[in-house]
Amino acid sequence: MNLKIELNGKIMIVFVREERLDAHNSPELKAEINRLFEEGAQNLLIDLKDVRFIDSSGLGVLVSGFKNASTRQGSLKLSSLQTQVKSMFELTRLHRVFDIFQTTDEALESY
Amino acid sequence: MKNELEIQIKVPNKTRYLSLIGKIGEDMARELDRFSGDREAFAYHLNMVLTEAMANAIKHAKASDPDKEVLIRISISERQLTIAVYDCGQGFDLNSIPLPCPETDLLEEKGRGIFIIRALMDSVVYRKCKRGNVLQMKKALK
């Protein structure tokens, strides 16, 4: 899976550089999110700019990361969702759970 | 393309083929004549439903047996889209998956795939058949 990880101050940004986030590749993202939390990261920003398609597995991995962050008094926020990807968050009402920002910069300003 | 076609696809029981199946669904939606709705949304939804249904079949089939296949039938008539996805596993209880409603626990990790399929299709039935089980989904086309 193509991920780019950047540390910006205390925020760990994970750029998901895949067109699809589905049952095939989402376990890899889950493992990476878990690894970052295990290594001490508190605040994760997942940037989905390149993701055109997300299925229930992809959504499930983000929910799992969100719960993981909450138990560690950290956070997991999202940025740069494409229209159709955002529509899946709305369909499953997960847009009420996550802090979602239009751009990476906007998300960084929120901390 | 005339608004009547049927495609049957057999793919190995592996998640790496999800993208291919989803793409076939999108291409079919884009090729349809006389479709007056939002074509891009329809294409995306077809990709979504096929991806979820196939992932579901893989999950419930005997994953340890790589020789197993998933059979998918997509038929589009003038007024209706029908998708049937066959698996050869033990099956599951569709009624145990919560219906899309405001009371659903948003952070529940299971059942979101079926939730999405139900939200995007008009009817969803899961039943036993000769091959094992079939998830049959229908949607009226306007």
C-alpha cells in the first residue's frame, strides 16, 4: 500500500496514496495506524486526497483508528475527502463521528 | 448499449479482484443508454454494491480454500438492475444485521457493508441455493 507519513509538529499525517481503500488494502492501513499509536503518536491526520473509492472495510479501519485514538486520549481526524468518498461517510452517518476538513492545512489549524 | 444486458463473472475467492469487479460495474453504468438519473452516482453505487457483495461472499466462503470462486451475475433490464452474488460458505443471518436507521450504533464495526447495500438497493435477499448461498439485490431504474 502506498502511504506517505509526515510528522508536522505533534501531528502525524498519513497520506493515503491509493485510488481505492477497500477490503483488499485496508488491513495494511489498519496495521500502520496501530503501529503509529503503539510508537507513541497521539494525533493522527489521515489525508484521503487521492482516494476515489472507499468501502465498508476502509470506513471500518478509520472507525477502529478513531476508537484507538480515543482510548489513548488522542485524536484521529480526516482531510481532503473527494465528493463520492464524503457521500459514503454521510450515508453511514460517520460524518457525525469524525472531524473532517477540506484541506490538510485547515485540519492542521484545528489542533 | 441497449438497456438490456446480462453479465456473468467468475472470479477467484480473493480480495485482489474487488477492484476489477467494481470497475466492470462502473463501466456498465456508463454505457447504458436512456438512463436519465445521475450517471456518475449510479456508476459509483454499482461499484460500491459489487465490492461490498463480493467482499461479503469472500468472507463467508471458505477463505482457506483458494480454489473456490465467487460467481456474480449482473442483469440490467429497461426498468431494473439485479445483482446476484453466489458464495459456497456457511452463510450468515441477514436479519442479524441492523437495518439503516438513526438508532444504529455508528461505531459498530460489523455489518456496515450490508448496511450500505441496503441503503443503495431497493431489495436485498440472502438465501440458500444449489451452490451454497446467494445474495440477491434489486434496484428499480428510472
